[in-house]
Amino acid sequence: MRTIDLRSDTVTLPTKEMMLSMMDAELGDDVSREDPTVNRLEELSAKCFGTEAALFTPSGTQSNLISVMVHCRRGDEMIVESEAHIYYYEVGGMSAVAGVIPRLIRGNLGVFTPEQVIDAVRGDDMHFPPSKLVEIENTHNRAGGTVWTPKEVSAVSICAHDLGMKVHIDGARIFNAAVALDVGVKEYAKNVDSISFCLSKGLSAPVGSIIVGDKEFIEKARKTRKMLGGGMRQAGVIAAPGIVALTKMVGRLKEDHDNARKLAIGLKSLGTFDVEMRTVQTNIVLIDVSPLDMNSEQFVEKLKRSGILAADFGGCIVRFVTHRGITSKDIDETIGRIERLK
Ligand SMILES: Cc1ncc(COP(=O)(O)O)c(C=O)c1O
């Protein structure tokens, strides 16, 4: 029985072209900015987002941490959605390493409004930490891959700037958002101070993430990356597949979105558990298995025995993520196997 791995788009393996690009990559010492392949990836990324500069980092987690460290000082406060990846899944680095205090606000499917930002800022008072940063996650992972529109991002950013704060987007899957709305990622970069995005999720590169922003921000980010141990030497070996990811893999994300929708519709039609269709906007499907009198851990175990891998999202929520390794036929097979579950 073939295993169908719907745990995450991080399980994607590099394409043959990516593997070959590693063999042929021109290399140098990237800490001294002498790696032509890394330089090319950074230039390409900045061009793609319409920003002055970009920085290659080993992971999305490090990109987010660097961005927080550049935008904030220890003891500052950051406004962040209550289920954001940076708060939920990044080992508390924003506080443990950057010394920044999260001020949580609850979004609607991951999206919050300028009014909520205004409410969250407590103002200049002897007792409160200064609010210095607003973080937006697009697409929002725990909300189910939900999309912020460029208009929603701009409205929050303009408001944050008026209040003297910077704005960072955790855009690990920002290309999914852009593809879902059929807009360019430049639309997201217009009013924000930094965006991080991952090469190693749906775009299928084996390693890496990028931060984009203005020259001054990226220079500080470069130094912070070094401090965190993220200064890499002949990093062109891993940057080369990133170039393939950016230039060749964005268009195909639509296929993942179509497969996610097909999966959601198929699972809903089984009538045995709840599928929140409003959140099926990109490549993530969340189901609530409470009608089965099971928790997510038990259901994920049961799925595993029938050769389907999914992620335990806590409580009764199970997450499925479509990606390049999943075909439309795999979706049919998944729905069939789940229907036959005993
Ligand atoms: C929204 C979001 N941000 C950041 C990350 C972190 O990326 P990495 O696993 O490369 O550290 C992830 C990883 O899944 C993510 O989903």
C-alpha cells in the first residue's frame, strides 16, 4: 500500500533540476558575500517582491527571529495573532532569544483588523512595554491556510505605521496566497517593513528561506543572522535549488490548491466529520473529528494504519496539506481509504 503523505508541504523533495543545479552551482564564501549563487538568489528575491534587498537564511524560523530582533529591542512588545506560527511553533524564540513580549489578538480565520491593532496598543504608560511591531501570517497556517488580501495587509500596515510600529509578514506560504488571489507578491510588499518566505515548502527546495526589505533592514538582518549562527559559507549549494523554486515552481501551486479543494469536498461528502470549507483557500484542509468521538491524535493514528499521514493539530482538529508529491489520484485514494476506515 502506497503511503500518502499529507502531513505538510515541507515533505516535498527537490526536483531533478534542483539536484542538478546543486552540482553546477558557482560557489564562494557567502559570509563575505562572495557566493555568486546566493547573491543571484537574493537579487532575484528582491526583484520578485520589488524591495531593495533580500537575505538567504537556513529556515523560516530563523527568518522570523531575525526580523523580530531587527525591528525590536529587548523588552518591546509585538502584536501577533493568537495562533500565529511564530508564537505557537517557534519554541518561544521571540521571547527566549529576542526578549520580545507577545501581545495576542484573535483574528477571524487568521486575519485581524486595524481596529484590533488600535485596541491592542496600550499607549505610553509607565507600566507597559512599548509596542513596536505587528506580525501578520500569510497564509495563516493554524487557521487552515487562509489568505490575507493585499488590501487587508495595507490597512493594518498603515495603521501600525501611524502608531509608530513596524510590520513584518511571516509569508512562509505567501506565494500560495498570491496564487490563490492571482496577484503578484509585490502587492504584499508595498506597505510593510519585512517579509519572510520559505523556499522549502510548496516551492519544493530542500532548504532555505528569504527575508526581503530595504537595504538598511537587510544589512542589520545579515549581521543578526551571523550572530545566530546562520552565516553559511559555500551556501550556493542550497541556494541553487532556491532559484529553481522561485523561477519554476510558483505556477504549479494552483494544482495543490485544486487538490485541497477536491479533498475537502470529498471528505465533507462522507458526512462523518466536520470540514470547515471557509478556510479551504489554499493547500490546507482542516477537519474536526469530534463527531467520531475521537481526538485528533487517535484519528491520525487510525489514518496511519491505512497508509495516510496527516498532522495532529490538537484537540479534535486534523490537518491535511497538499503539495507536489500529491496527485489528484492520491486525493481519490485518500477519500476512498477514509471512507473505508473502521
Ligand atoms: C507559517 C509558518 N511560518 C514559519 C514556519 C517555519 O519554517 P521552518 O520550518 O523553515 O523553520 C512555518 C513552518 O511550517 C510555517 O508554517
